[in-house]
Amino acid sequence: MNLKQTAHEIFFEALRAVLPEAMIREALKIEGNELIVGDRRYGQEPGRKLFVFGSGKASAGMAKAVTEILGDRVAGGLVVSSYEAELDRIDVVVGAHPVPDARSVHAAERLMSALSGLSEEDFFIYLLSGGSSALIEKPISPLTLQDLQEMSRMLLAAGVPIDEMNAVRKHLSLVKGGRLGAMTKARGVVLVLSDVIGDDLETIGSAPLYKDRSTIEDVRDILARYGLWEKAPAALRVLMEQGPAGKMEETPKAANPGIDHVVVGSNRKALRRAKEKALSLGLEAHLVTDRLKGEAREAAKSIVAMGRKFLASRMPEQPPLCLLFGGETTVTLRGNGKGGRNQELCLAALREIRDQGGLLLLCAGTDGIDGSSEAAGALVDASVWTRAREMNLSLDDFLDRNDSSSFLERTGGVIVTGPTGTNVMDISILLVGGNES
């Protein structure tokens, strides 16, 4: 068995399970004058206008699938994507990611205008996926776009987990934490592609149409915990200090009752398909967790240690073992190299694997983009270690610079997919045993 090929097949099968077209067709149907979303039914009487909106890396792909199902029932709409696309009846606007810019503000303003302009008789579908936090943005006065950009970069560089990062973002924005949803009178349903652990609706995309349990005090605590309070823009600190005095309005603590949320795709769905594929290829397969988080380097140690334990206990005649992990780790930046959390995890794992046979690790993002690189992730085993030694590359030097992608490009370890149009966090595949890699 070629373990490298096997790992690739498992990953791409998992990816196909969470492509927008597959998920939307499974979740959305139209029967007569009823729109069916999961187990919910919405009357679509003749004359009632139906609009499609959305934001996130997968919004354009999701919108394309929606229009194919609903056809001329769609009266119009607008989605904000990370790439250009052409859709029937729906405008596509490109925002910025991972740091918002003027395009993100323009996109947010158009969504605010469109949703607030709907009547009580109208109905809308909103397509929400990861990346929305940066793709749409409208700073609360007196904050400027530059203030938000600076804060976003600091949060990313500090390795702040996504739930805490979004708690900060929601309190600086007019479109996050339920504020966008509070602007409309129309009835609607949000189809959610989850990119967070636990599918927390208050975290996905910074919850533009849901609600927010975090508070201004939480934001101050988060910034202080990561040593960012004193470094934060002056206008932000002034705004946060107004909170306890009641001068700054809190994010909505209750969702708009006219808007439902339905999770149509998640990391666990991708992992289940990966397990099915592994079993079909003759491997023993186990879904270890869909809650992998923490520093990528620490996660690497735990994954390799688990693999070594299984490797030591397996008999030669047993088929290779496939261990599956899903979630999203973080990287605390120490250098200015090229890479991302998946490649950093793989490079840290390679430091543990070295020349030991029988262990192969693939880590990749389902969105096809890993940090500042062009790769989706990487695959490492003893053969990558051997090539690095032959090229006289110092693994530790590359890790110190957070330059995992440069190392893996030179040793043949990177996985390049290009943007996939979906986003359900990351998948890590550890293969244990087998004679050929």
C-alpha cells in the first residue's frame, strides 16, 4: 500500500463531502410553495420575494447551488466572497481576508443597505461561512478601518483562539455579534458552514445575524491576557472604557426571532467521510477528535506520541491504522517566514518522527489556504526527513522563523489545492504501520 497516495485519497474524499454544492443540495429543497431547510418549512406564496445574501469563503459556491435549486424564485441578492464569481440574479462582491480593508467596508455597507431595505413580507436566505469576519466590516465610531486592521494583525500574530478573537471583533463592528440581523424586518434562514470547534453559532463568522454572549469586559480581559491592551489603538481603548459606564451599546444578547440558523456542513461531517474512505481502502480507522486546538507545535507532539504508541503495539500482519483529527490549531508568530498552522504542525511533527518508519502525517485546511502560503497544508514522513538531511536543511531554523512552507516546498512535503470554495477547519490524517510510504 502506498501510504502517501492513501492519505491524499482520504483527504480529498473528506473535502468532497463538504463542498458547497453537495451540502446545499442535501439541506435545501423546494416543494410547491414551501421552502424546506432540514426539518424546517417556510411558506413561499406567489408574490413573496425571496432574496439570497451571504458572506464567507464558501458563500459564492453556496449561492451558486442555491440558485440552481430555486431558479427564478430568487428575486435578487448579494454575497461577499474571497474571490470573484458570476452568478445568476445575485451580485458577488469581493472582500479582504484575513485582514479587512476598504473592500470589506464597502461590502458590509451594501449588505446593511440591502437587508435593512427588506419588508416584513420578504424572505431571505443568508449563506454564512468562515472568513466572514474579515470579508465584511464596518467599524464603530470613532474607530477607523486602520484601527481594525492593526487590531486584526495583532490578534493573528498573538495566536489568539478564534472564539476569543471574534469576541473582540464583534465589539468593534456594526455588522457582527447579531448587529446585522437586527437591521432587518424580513423573515429569514441562515445556512451555516461551520469553521469552528463545536459549531458555536456565536463564533462562526462573528455571528452577523445571531447573538453574542460576550461582553465589553470580556474584550478587555482577552486583550490584557495576551498582552495587547497597551498596544491596542488609542481609540479602541477609549471605546472599551466607555462600556462599564453605559456609553457604549452592547452587542445583542438575544437573536432576532425572525431569523433561524441551520448548520449544513461541519468538520465532523468531513471526518466521517474520511473514516468511510479509509475503511473502504482496507485500513483500520478511528475518528480521534474534531476538537483539535492549541499551539500547533504542542498538538504535533501529542499526535506523534499517540502514533508511536499504536505503532509499538501493532503486529506486522495488521493493516495500517488511520487516526483522524479535526479542528484548528494556532501559531504564535516568532519570525516572519511563510507558512500556516497546518504546515507548522507537520514540521513540528517531523521533528518528532525524524527517520522513524511507519508514521505518516497529513495536515491540511479544507479551504485550501494555509496561512501566508499558497499551500493547503503538508504531508511528512521519514522520507521528508531524509531529503532535508541530504539538503543540509536545519528544521529548527525554519521553525524559529515560522518558515514551514519554505522548508516543505524544498523537501516535497507541501499539498497545494488552490481555494476550494469551502471551509470547515482543518483535517489531520495520521497513518500508522505499513511497509511502503
